[in-house]
Amino acid sequence: MTSPVTLPRLSWGDPRGPRVLLAHGLGSDGALMWRYASALADAGWHAVAVDLRGHGDAPRTLDYRIDAYAADLSGTVPAGGGAWDAVVGHSLGGAAATVAAANDRSWTHRLVLVDPAIRLSDDDRAIVRASQEQSFADPSEEAVRAAHPTWHPIDVELKARATRRASRWAVEQTSTQNHIWDVRAQAAALAVPTRIIGADPAVHSIFTGDLAAEVLQNPVITLEVVAGAGHSPHRDRPEAAIGALLAALA
């Protein structure tokens, strides 16, 4: 059993509004969830984004198993206590949020998973590893902009900064320590309404095909695919991704 760490927080919106937690993906940080957070704040929510362990300003540890990330999220509760009205998790954050919600049904009332890393095949892992190596090789805004010319300038700025702030060792260990990356059992155990915002398989998605069909057998889970978006819909097609999120939380 890993010891949880306290995760740094950023917040948007009126603290009196319904409370939503946002968990980012591998190699990112809480600030990169700004598009979702800003839209949620405008819609009346109080949005809180965290830096996951080994990322941003979060504590560094030796344990980077998905269960460890999930334990940190489980220990992250709204100011004043109680349950989150919703939790939004992208990629790694989606996998960790799935485990946290399956382990504690009182943690959140609703779950939204953005192209979640429910199970990674060897091919998926190779793609992720190559992407992370490329990011760390040149963590400049110029490199991010060249790789993602359609991204908003703030996403370019924040992605470059997130790479510089992340522990490269922690990111590498997240792959190494999770030699079997599979939280399908926890997804099957989810009991709260869960919407998956999927990436477009024609672009790149890690939640598709037989995996998606299996996970969607749980009747509380539904799927909406953002056409034309890759693994980060909120950066590739932000308006459509935000529309999908707001619809999921309506």
C-alpha cells in the first residue's frame, strides 16, 4: 500500500458552485486543463485542477503505479469535505480516477474520462514512450508549436512548461512500474454515471475498438467521440471537447 501525497491545486470559478476535480495526463500538469476549467467556471462550476505526483509542483516519490496515483486522487477532497460533484480525468488521470471511483463510491457523484488509459497495448506503450522522449528531448515552445501547429498559444506555452516541470524519471517509471497497464476490472466496477469523451480513432485514440466495446458493457458508461481530435481533444478541438464535457455534466 503506497503512502498518498498531497497534490497542489489550481482553481477557477466561484467556490460556492458545484465542485469538479480535473486530473491531467502523463507528462502534463494541472494548468494544462485550463480549457475545461475555464469553461466549467463560466458555466457556474468551481473547478480544481491538480498536479499529479512527479508532475508540476507535486511531491516526488519512488512509487508511480496507477494505484499510487489513484490513492492521491482518493485523498483529494473538496474544500470543506464531502464528495466531488464530478471528476474529469484525461489519459493517465482517467485511469487513476477510474480506480479511485471504483474503490470509493462516495468520492464523486459523476465521472468524465477523456480518452482514458484504461488498458495500454504494447503498441500504445511504444507510442507513448516515443512521444514522451520527443517532448523531453526538446521541451521548447518552438518544438511544441511545430508538432501541434493548431494548438492555442496558451496550450503551447503550458505544454512546454509542463515538460520542463515534470520529473523525467517519474514519467519513465510510470511506464516501467506499470508493466501490466490494465484497469478494465475497475471500469467494470464503476457505479457512478460515467461519460467517456473519446478521441477520433482516425487521428489517434487509446480508447477504441474491442477495448471500448468491452468497457461500454457497464451500463453506467457512455461514449461520445470528438471527430477530428487526437488523444487530447481539449487541445486539438477545444470547442467540441468542451461542448461534450458540458453535455456530460448537464
